[in-house]
Amino acid sequence: MARTGDEQEAAQEAAGPRDRVAAGAVVGAHTLQHLYQHGFYVILPEVYAALSLTPIAGGAIETARRVAGGVASMGGGFVLDRFQDKRILVLYLSLLTMGLGYLLVGVAPTYVVILVAVALANAAGSIWHPAALSLLSQRYPHRRGFWLALHRAAGSVGDVTGPLLVGALLTVLVWQGVLYGALPLALVFALLLWVVLRKAPQWQATTQAPTGERRSFREQSKALGAMLRGRSLRRLLLVGAFNGLGQGGLLVWLGIYLSETQGMGSVGIGVHTALLTGFGIVAGPLTGMLSDRVGRKPVIAGVLAAKSLIAVGMALAGSGVLLSLLVALMGTVMFGANSLIQAGALDVADGHDLEGSMIGLLWGVNALFAGLSPLVLGVLVQGIGFAVLFWYVAAVNALATVMALMLPRLERRGR
């Protein structure tokens, strides 16, 4: 008797031990990208002071990173859906090019070269997401929310260890020296990932070229256009955009806020940057599993509402131990909505072979608006002062919450 679609998916998920190790390796390698991405937030105040930057120029560095990442993610995801057999190769190239980009930041002689180098590093790191998450989504369709949240949690490990490690290294090294290690570390991670993936049969099967004719870009564009005409994806994109606006501003400006208003050093900034994401390592997979059970919409709205309320508390606290505690509390939900919004988009597109495009589109929109946010806040800080930071984050996340409550019910086809 022929298997149903769900039975085939369940059989696919019942992988051997090497395939499960491979899935864990892909999730774990995501740590490196975030180790340097968030470690850079501790380096940024050093660059800000060393180059005597204005708030707008300081914000522009993160804007260059985020915009480059968003464009690369959206374009890369679309191309990867047509060349799905190249996704594992892209994982290796993403790690190596990212390491090269951060190395170039360390040797950059001018501000303009720094902008170009950070753009290259983040663009390379961003292409990782449509490749890795589309692979995980196809491998584990019944536990999509959990695996995408677990991938995000691995990133949070890098978010925590990166700032702590960089903060400690900056006590003995100049900021350029910290960046010199990016390429060698990327080489080690890429080699370890290659060793694991080449021994996993189901993962190696994804590198086989399709037997039939590849879908043309025109056909793929039509399929994606049909998805965009549906209200579910359009509203998810809107929620993702405002979620990015709230994230980008806080990530960049918290360290500068602590340095400029409280005279905090690199170690303290590293600790607070780590706190901003640390508890998400545990909370992220739990919210992912919850969304697999009760649906994406209520969990997305709850996470965004929590971020808004915590930001209000941070604005009222302003400084001291209470602010530190609230930063840690924000860390439980800081990135919680990202993977849930992505999982919702993959639910909508289930069965259309558009996983890379969905991840690229959602991640790209989030990155573009997260990149716009530091520049907007740079203008606000320059005109109003640092007190505007937390109120801005609270307001943007409140708007995102309202939009999330307007989402339709999101679920996989055939559920």
C-alpha cells in the first residue's frame, strides 16, 4: 500500500545516527557566525572612540552590515531554491568568506574600507541561513518550529560567548588583533563540518543533481509571486520588518549607551551584550516546541509583547543592577520571534520547494530593517540623547505585537 505524505515525511525524519549528528553539526556551526557577529558589538565602541565617529557614522557601520546581509539573504535564498544540490557547498563557502571579511575589517586602513569589509562579512554569513534552514526544514517538517528554534539557540551560544570572549581579549589585545583570528577559526569550523556531512547519507543525497529539468527562474518567480499574493506571507513580512527594527537598534546601541553614559569598559559591555541573548539558548527551543503545538500566531505575539514591556522597564530603570537584570530578561525573548516567523512562512510555502526563498525573504527583510534601525537611532540619539533608546525599542515592538495579532492562522498544508 502506498504511503501517505505524512508517513513519507515521518520515514524521512527517522534518520540514522550519522544523519542526526550531521543535523547537529549544521546547527552547531551556526555558533561561529554569531560569535563574531555579536562579538563585533563589543568591538564597535572601540572603533567608535578610536575613529572619533559621530552617532550617525557609528550607526552606519551596522547599517552596512545588515543591509548587505539582507540583500545577500534574499538573493541567495531565491537562487538556492533552483540549485538545491549546492546548499551544502554554500555552507562551507559562507563560513570561509565570513572569516575573510572580518579579517579585512581588522586590516582596514580607513572608515570606508571598514564599511565594505563588514558588508562582505555579514553578506557571507547571511547566505548561511537560507541554505541551512531550508535543509533542516525539509529534513524535519513535523518538528520545523523546534529545529529552526534550535538553530537560533545555537546562534545564541555564539551571541553569548562572542561578547564575553571579545571583551576579555580586548583587555590584552587591540581590537584589530581580535579580528585576525576570524579566518583561521572559520577554516577549522568548515573542515569539521565537511568531515561530518560527508559521512551522512541522507545529507549527501541533497548534493545530487536533480534527474529532471531544473525549474526555471521564471517558473520559480511565478510560484513565489503566488505566495506573496496571499495575506499570510505579506503580514508575516510586515511583522518581521518591525521585529527587525526593534532588534537592530538595541543590539548596536546598548554597548555604546553603556560606554558613553556610564563609562562601562569592554568587559562590562561584553557581559551585557551576552545577557541580551543568553537565556534565549533555553527559551528559544521551548517557544519553538510550543508553537509546533499551539500554532505560530499566539507565540509570536506573546514574544513581541514581552519585548515591548521589558523595554519600558529598561527605559524607567536607566542604569544600575535593575537595568542589568532587565537586559538578562530581554535575553529570553530577544530573538524568539525570528525563528517562529520563519517557521510560519515555511508552513505557508510547504510543498512548493521554496524553502530557501522563504528563509531568504524573511531573514532578509528582518536584516534590512534591523540595519535601518541603528541609523534611525543615530539620528534620534544625536538630536534627543541616549534616553530615547529604550522607548524606541518599546514602541516598535508594541507595533509589531499589534501586527502579529492580525496574522491569520498559520499551519502546514495537510495538517
